[in-house]
Amino acid sequence: MPGFNAAISGLAEKGFAGPFACADGRVIHNAGGSEAQELAYVTRRFLKTKAWDKTERIVVGGGFRDSRLGELAIARTGIILKDEDFKVDLVPIRFHPDDAGLIGTLHLAPSWIFEAHDSILAVDIGGTNIRCGVVETRWKKAPDLSKAAVWKSELWRHADDEPTREGAVKRLVKMLKDLIAAADDEGLKLAPFIGVACPGVIIEDGSIEKGAQNLPGNWESSKFNLPASLVEGIPQIGEHDTAVLMHNDGVVQGLAEVPFMQDVDRWGVLTIGTGLGNARFTNRKNDTKDKEKKGKD
């Protein structure tokens, strides 16, 4: 059946998922199922862009990764790309996706803050849920933050309640205040810092340019600034003024992997949940290590 086989090959090359079968029921093509095919298609498109050129490793996060099916699809996607001569490794994000969006905010904080404090407040905003947590730095055990962990977190499925934007901020502030009280009772030294992961294109002043269409209300309004609203609701943590820094949620999930990506120069992250997020990173060169290496050579 050369004509049928040729048609199947053509469909496969265009990214259509199998399985495809001949009249006798024999499977012709099943390259890991539709999830792997679709992920391979998306990844291939990124890798062919200038920004993603020479990417050595891609971490896959988001809710998609939090299932056996998702893990299998990631592994199968890696095989598909290898077969197509893409020199890139695909790996699931190391932390649980719910924790990665919180832990990554540690890398938004100034490093000096870890010397006197052992934890921070973190917020991960999604199109369906808002998760807040207290993240322990464990900086004394691992200055690169590789031992960081979520001590306590709270989840609000805002999509079920359909709140206004103001109602969502009010609920978020209450969640954070409850966590501050819990951390104080536990004796944690909470830093006066709130790291926020949020969908969309985040401008330097903390406003959202675009990409927040799944959030309650209009978060892209020029009159709305979430970091400023949080500072207004929580002006101080302990005896210090509160600082808030917000970044794109895909970027923040990727930042959680920074300690474990030091063996490559260029790497990226794909987050698959309510939407598709992506970020591409280039590690800074360590001048000391480079000099030591040249000395040994």
C-alpha cells in the first residue's frame, strides 16, 4: 500500500498525531501519541528561531508535567527531536509545578536579603488558580538556593468564584496576611519581600502590557499595578517596608531550575497549563572558573 504509506508519512511530517492504521489494523505510525507530537511541534518551532538557537536543554513545567502522561510525552518528545537531529535534551521540571512557581521567586530577591532572613512570601498567579506560599531559602545549607522548599502554601481557585479584579486583590492580601501570621507563629524570619509570578508581558514598573486575559477583571489597565496594590495592602513585613517584585510566570518557573542548569550555557523552559509560557536563558560565565580552566590547560 505505497500510496497509503506515503500519505501517512506526509501527515506525520506535518505534525499530525497517530496512531494511523492500514485496513488490516496494523499500526503504521504512533510517535508517542498526540501530546508528544504537539509538544514536539511547538518545541521545534522555538528551536528554529534565532532567540532559541543553540539551546542545549529545555525544562518542561506547568500542570502538564504533573502527570504520568505528561512525563511520558516529554520523554517521547525528546526522542522525536533527537531523531530529527536536534541537539537538545528535554526534561521535566525538578520541583512539583505547584512549588516551582513559588520557589523561583527567590531568584527575584536581592541576595543580601538572605543573610538576615530565612524565608520569603511568594505568589503564583494562573488563569485558574492563585497560590501563595512561604518559601524557606535554606541559604546556609545551599547558597545557590538548590535546597529551597515551600514551607506552607494556600490555594484559591478563583475561576470558580469569578471575582472582580479588586475582589481578587483583596483575597490575595488576606491570604498573604494569614501566611505572615503563620510564619511568625513558627518563628520564621520572614523577609520584607514578596515575589510574584504572573502571566503576561510584565513591564519594569510592574504593570502588565498584555497576556493577562485569563485573569479576573482587566489586569492590563494602565490604572492597575499589582505590586503597588500589594504594598498598599501590606505596607510592612516585620519592622521593614515591603518590597514587591513581579515577573512572568514562565520565567519564574524557569528560575527555580537555575541551580541545576550550571552545566550548560543555554537553556530554556516551556510551561504548559492554562496557556503556554516560555523563556530562554543564557548563563553568565564564571570568570574565576574560566581562569582556573585556562590555568590547568
